[in-house]
Amino acid sequence: MYDPKTNRYPYPEITDRHYLKVHKNRGIVFDTKYPYFDRSAWFRFKQKATRVLLNVLVFPLATIRLGLKIEGRENLKKHRETIEKGIVSCCNHVHLWDFICVMKAVRPYRPNVLVWAPNINGENGTIIRLVGGIPVPDTDLAATKTYFKAVTEHIENGGWLHIYAEGSMWEFYAPIRPFKAGTARIACEGNRPVLPLGFSYREPNWIRKHIFRQIACFTLRIGEPVFANENLSRKEQCNDLTIRCHEAVCRLARIDPKENLYPPVFADTKRIDYYTTEYGIGYRD
């Protein structure tokens, strides 16, 4: 596995924290009245127009710019019946454009994606909503219940919900960070499986590296659905499903789960600083 091991980005101390700054606050309130899934005619029209732009311009551009390769699309056909009943998907969050890659990889399906609420309120909020972004409220318990009910009904009704279980984006970070329990909880509540995907990196060629200053090229692999163990209690189901999904994403990212730097379940986990050697991975104090 190629590891870019870049120090360009200020990865936070805790593995679910964000480091990108949002420079605008549009003042949107994510409460019980907010349309987490906007089904108005005008919004749906704008989404269809955005989809045309994605297919004609954005998907090809992202493929070229990121050197994107997609593997495992045969699993979409193999598990079509399961997916069309509703699915939750998850993968590592490693680039600003990685949901663009996911959308291209799973066509013709049109997933929605859970998004950090300040991003919806920020300068890119409108386009994030149009490509399927659903804000996750974090200040109001009643709003959280409304949002959770909306996303659960979405997958129960045959929708696709994509979740970044690591909790935040760390660009070009190779190890798979611990997963928060929300992905498994939503899947278990909606009685639907989780489809794992995983990004790994390839070393760029001379032109990409020296002319375009590209850190790495991307490969996105699509796995097979992971189902909850119905013989366990709901709490045990969620924990077990989180662990197995983390292991699946590790494998898709070409990392042995036993050799990944982090445990599978998030518990205020701190970043581990490491470096690569000819003998493998070393660690800094």
C-alpha cells in the first residue's frame, strides 16, 4: 500500500475533529422544522440540473484530477436486490472531493450523505445540499430526534445514505481512524445493512507529482454488504457491526485490520504520529 505520509495538513489531536475552517455562517437553524430531506418541486428540479452538471463535467474532471480508479462495481449488481431495499454505506474520509468519487462509483444510485452542520451553513452549503448533503444537528436534542427519524425512514423506504464514520475529513491520511457508532446505529434502527467502501492511494507519476504537485492518486473499492448480527442485543449489534465495518473498510483500503494504527471503535481516540521505514511503520513519541 502506498502511503503519501504528507505533513501538509494540520491533523487534529482527536481523530474525529475537523481542521478546515468555515468562513461563513448563513444563519440556518437545524431544528425540528428543518427539511432534512427537501422534497419540494423547486429543490428537486435544482437537484436534477445539478446531476446533469455532475455527469457532464464534474465526474470526468474529478476522475482526471484525482487519478481515480474504481473497483468492485460488480458488487452493486450482485447485491442489487439488497441495495434497492435501502442501504447505508461508509468509507474513510480523505479528500474534499471524495463524495464526488463515491457518487460516480455507485451510479445510477443517488446517495445522500451526512454532513457536519457548519458546512451546510457555510460558503459551500448550497452545493453540498444539492448533491445530497444532510446536516447533522448537534445542539438540540429534539432536532437530533427529528433528523434521526428522517434518515431512518429514508433507508427504510429504499434510500441510500452515505456516512463518514470517522467523523471528519483528514486529507491523504492513510490509516483508517476509529469509527463512531452512528453508522451502525442508523443501519440497525432501519434494519438495513452497511455497504463498505475504501479509498487507498497510488504513487503519482512524474508529471502528476512534479508538474501538478499531486500528493497521490486514488483508488476507490466497493465491498459487499455487512449485516447486523440479530442474535445480539441492540447495543451489542451496533458495537459488533461497527467493528466489522471498520475491518471491511481497512481491507478495501488494502490495510490488514490487525496492522491498522487505530482500534475500530472511537473513544475520544488521539492521533498516532508515525513514519514509514524500509521495515514498515515506526512511531514517534
